[in-house]
Amino acid sequence: MSAEIICVGTELLLGDILNTNCQYLALELASLGIPHYYQTVVGDNVSRLRKVIETATQRASILIFTGGLGPTPDDLTTATIAAVFDAKLVENAVIVADIEKKFAQIGRKMSPSNRKQALVPVGAKTLPNPTGTAPGIIWQPQSNLTILTFPGVPSEMRRMWQETAVPFLKSQGWGKNTIYSQMLRFRGIGESALAEKVAYLFESDNPTVAPYAGKGEVRLRISAKAQTEAEAIALIEPVAAQVREIAGADYFGSDEDTLASVVGKLLSEAGQTISVAESCTGGGLGEMITATPGSSNYFLGGIIAYANEVKVNLLKVNTKDLNQKGAVSATVAEQMALGVKQTLSSDWGISITGVAGPGGGTENKPVGLVYIGFATPEGKVESIEHRFGDRRSRDLVRHFSACNALDYLRRRLLRV
């Protein structure tokens, strides 16, 4: 037995609204140990919605709908569900009274069109909406099928789910297990290379292991099903330990860890501080660092040295080197890193200068060429050259540059 999530609304198909309901419900189903294999988004169209329902009933025993419960003509969910099972719609007096009360509380009279929201299939129970005017239903039109409907408004749906749907599902015998996942995060190794190293783990049924490519990182999700979260974690940990050992320094954290948060923890443990000088990333590296709460304990600040005059006046970059070697060069990157370290009196100084594109590249300095400079606590300077290629977008060149800077510092702090 499994669940299927069906989100109704043309606005979702057009991309006008981000579908956060699906993500929320997927996580909730996992926490209850209820498997689900399909998610469907369908527009406000009776015939297409009907086909979706008919298909879903063949492959799932719990159908969860969001959207299409409002008072307007394009709100078709309840009526279409009833039509699929040839059920009559009847007006629920309790719902009418509740809607009238909510309008009265804000000094308004209920519109006649709102009575549509009180129509429910014969035999269906009401799924109350404490805050909105669109209640849902809990209906079992067949012995092996349960239907739950929710409004599309995320705040309303979530409260209804927690207060009514979860207790109901548990009362039906669902929720006796949980599906718990841990996400391992890697930098410095490609998805295919990591997958080859841990391929033998993909054969496991519980826990399961699956790789994902992310923006600037590779992720490996390990999921286990058990009666309790603690038991699931106990199944996951031996597998996670194997992966961490195989990946070595390419593994940087788990779950909500980021490169910046991991680097911040290492700096705090070492009692060291950092400052940054940025050209092509325009403050992106500093933004990553300060996204971590408590970063003021180790991040002193940054200088966005986009113009050469700023590089010279604030970071003490040598004018002759700028003229002869250019702003995008190892020498300038190193001087920028040392300059910001000395100017802000930090232990570490990091700089980024490059050609982010899409224009500005030359044969010798193409789009995607980036230099990252480092000034160490001992005052030594070094730089790393990266060539991301002109097929990378401007945003990706900037993002990868900041990620590489953090990852290199992470490895230096770990001494690997």
C-alpha cells in the first residue's frame, strides 16, 4: 500500500506558484513510514483531473489532494472526485455555519458562492480548516482506498494535516513505521566517480543508498525504514561510516551542513579569523560565510574590490603588477588576499578574481578563468587557478569560485 500526492491548479503548471505542498507532504509521509511513488500536478480541468484520479486509484491506496477547494468555478476537486465514484454531493450544514461565522468575525457576509465549499460526497467526513473557508474531506469510497483533500494554501494545509489527517492515518494503522534519511555531502569528487566507489551499497534494500548531483556539491542519500527513528539511524550509521571512510576528505558534512558552516566550525575550533577580498564574485563568498549563525565570531569582514583603484588603494595591490599581469592573475590574487588579511587584521585572507562572463574573455584569459588567493596565519601567500569553461553561466562561475575557496580552506584547516 502506498500514497499518491495530487496537486491541482493551473497556476502550478505555469510556474506562478512554487509547489511547496508536495515537498512538505513527502517529508510527512516518510516520517509516518508511508511509501509514495508518484506525485502528480494537474490543471483546473475536469477531464484531465478525472483521468489522473482514475490512474491514481490503480496504484495507490491513499490519495492526497491539495488545491481546487475554493468557491470559484475553476475549483473542481471535490466535484470531480465525487463524479469519478458516482457519488452525490450534499450540502453540509456544519460547514456552512462555520464559513458564515468566519465571515462574520471580519465583519462581512458570506457570499453565495462560498456555499459550494460546503458540498461533500455522501459518506465523506469533514477535514476541518481552522483558519480558512475551504474545508477538506476524509473519504473512503472503497474498502482499499482513502481520499484526503486540502486547500492549496500551505499554512492551512499544514495545520489541517497535523491536527486531523495525521491522527486519522494513525488510527487506521498507518504511521507504525518511519522512513528516516541522512544526506551526506561531498566536494571535490564527481557524482559518477563517487557512485563507482560505493556501487556495492546500492544493492541494499534497507537502508537504500542513492547519489545526487547538487550545485557545487555531490550528495548521497541513505534512507532506512524502521519502527522508530532511533532504529532507522542505527541502520544508517554503519553504511554512512563506510561511505565517509571511502570518500575521505571529499566528504565535508551531513544533512544541513554547508561548506561555509563546516569551515566556520573549524575556524572556531582553531580560534582563528578570516576576511575576504572579492572581485568577480561581488560579495558572494562573504554572503555564504555570513549565512551561518554566529559567523561574526570568526568572520571579520570583506572588501569588494571590483575596480582596480580599489585593489590598489584598499588592498595595496602593486600597480605595476596590475598593468603587466592584469587583475585576473595569480600575483594579483595573492596580493589581494594578503592585503585584506593585513587591512582587517585577520588570521586568514582569501581573495577571488576572475572572468565570470559572458563577455570579457580573451584568448589568454578566457571566460571561466578564476584565481583564488590565500594568505595564511603565518603570512605566506599562494593561489590556485581554476578554468570553469565558457559553457558555465556567470552565476555558476561565481558560485563555484566561492565554493572552491571554502573547500580549499576546509582542507587546509583539516591539514589534508
